[in-house]
Amino acid sequence: MTDPASGQARATGATPDPEGRREPIVELERLRFCWHAGAAPVLEIETLRVERGERVFIEGPSGSGKSTLLSLLAGVIVPQQGTLQVSGARLDAMSGSARDRHRADHIGYIFQLFNLIPYLSMIENVTLPCRFSARREAHARARSGTAQAEALRLLAHLGMGDSGLRARPVTGLSVGQQQRVAAARALIGGPSLVIADEPTSSLDAAHREAFLQLLFRECTQAGSTLVFVSHDCSLATLFGRTLHLSAINRAWRCDAGAGIGSAS
Ligand SMILES: Nc1ncnc2c1ncn2[C@@H]1O[C@H](COP(=O)(O)OP(=O)(O)OP(=O)(O)O)[C@@H](O)[C@H]1O
Ligand SMILES: [Mg+2]
């Protein structure tokens, strides 16, 4: 596959090494993370590897560290110990500004709380990553001519193509509609890693299916790897692999979340 942004051949991960392993997009070793100095760790993971093109489903009780892990993969926060490599970069050894640039180029993030920008229009929200990343702008142009046209294409596939809907302020959209705008924003420009934090929790069954179809199709076409968190375990069968965070996170004590995790 050719990367439209660079014109260079892009590894699709389709060719395994002699051990049958493809290029890693996420590789972490002996990772330890605490939110505050001196506090108990929230995450202690010995090893985790996600290969290019994989679709990984992550599940775990509320408070077990799913969103924290995703923030680490996006380089929003860094571990106090261990190594963390994402899309070829050692995030644990990079400055904050270098991580910001890396995130703009390589990560599409669908936040648990969407994080749409209230004073921007729907299209401006979706094309925002292209303003921060020439690489993603080039990819969007190669796909649809302009970033705006690519935003319209993605939104139409998510059932958000109605011009009346697009004219509304994003704060005037339903929660499920905001979630779909957030998804289009994450997908634009073909990021190498798409991170989705409970992206279907506000969607009805029909929109959930359209949403997942779009997510899978766009990730496949762009060669993107997908890491997807959800409490809805019925979705796990649609993914290549399921990670049970409470099983790989040594810092998670089930007694700490008892009665809370089961409720969400
Ligand atoms: N910004 C923060 N500052 C301090 N502690 C935090 C912060 N964010 C999360 N935590 C704590 O880290 C732990 C893991 O939280 P996290 O949000 O990663 O869980 P989660 O598995 O995503 O839960 P949920 O399923 O409810 O979204 C919790 O104990 C939480 O209180
Ligand atoms: Mg969470």
C-alpha cells in the first residue's frame, strides 16, 4: 500500500517475520503508571504488543485503567517506568511537544466524552486533525480532493450527511450524533492507530452497526490499527483479539473496584 501523504510504500503488516509476527504498532514492556507521585500505581503491565492492522477489543471493570492505558498509547501521559513504543516512536523518551506532533500525525482518538470543540462547526471539528498534521491533510486530499470533502464523505457514511444537521452547533447535537462526529474526526487522514474509548455507548443498534462497519472499513483501507474499549462484550466477537485488562494489569485489585465495576 502507498502512503498518500509521503508517496512511499507503506508496510501493511501483511508480511509476517520468520516467527509469524508483523510490524508492531504498540509495544510496551514493564510499564508502570501512577497518576500522582507516591500514589498507588493504576497500571502495571509486563508486556503488550499490538501489530499493524490488528483490531483489538479491550474490556475490563470500571476503574481498571482502560482510559488511562489509551491516554498512554496516545502520548497524553507517560509512564514512570518501562518502555512504550507506538507507531515507531518511543513515547516514554520524547518531549511533550514531540509527543503532540506524533499524536497529530499518527493517532485518531475517539474520546469517552467526545471532546468536540463547541465554537467550531461540525465540518471544522472533523477536519481539525488536518490543521495540525500535514500528513493527515495530504491523506485526506488524496482520498477526496479536499479535507472538507473527506469530512463530508465520512459524515455521510455515519448517517450525518444531512445539511440541516451539519448547520447546527455541535453542542446542539444528540450525544449519539456527537459521538459520530468524534469518530469522523478520529478517522480523517488515515492515522496509523485509531483509539476508541467506548465509542458506541450512546448509539442505538442500527447506528452502532453502521458505525462499526465504517470504523472497520476505514481502518482496513488506511492500514490503521484499531484499539477499541467497550463494556459491551457482545461486540468482542467482531474483533481479532480481546484483551482482558484486569488479567494483564497487575496493579488492578478487584476488591478496589468491587461493587463499582459491576455496576457500569
Ligand atoms: N486524571 C486523573 N487523575 C487522577 N486519577 C485518575 C485520573 N483519571 C483516572 N484516574 C484514576 O485511575 C483509575 C483508572 O481510571 P480509568 O479512567 O483509566 O478507568 P476505566 O477502566 O477507563 O474506567 P471506566 O470503565 O469507568 O471508564 C481510577 O482509579 C481513576 O479514579
Ligand atoms: Mg474509561
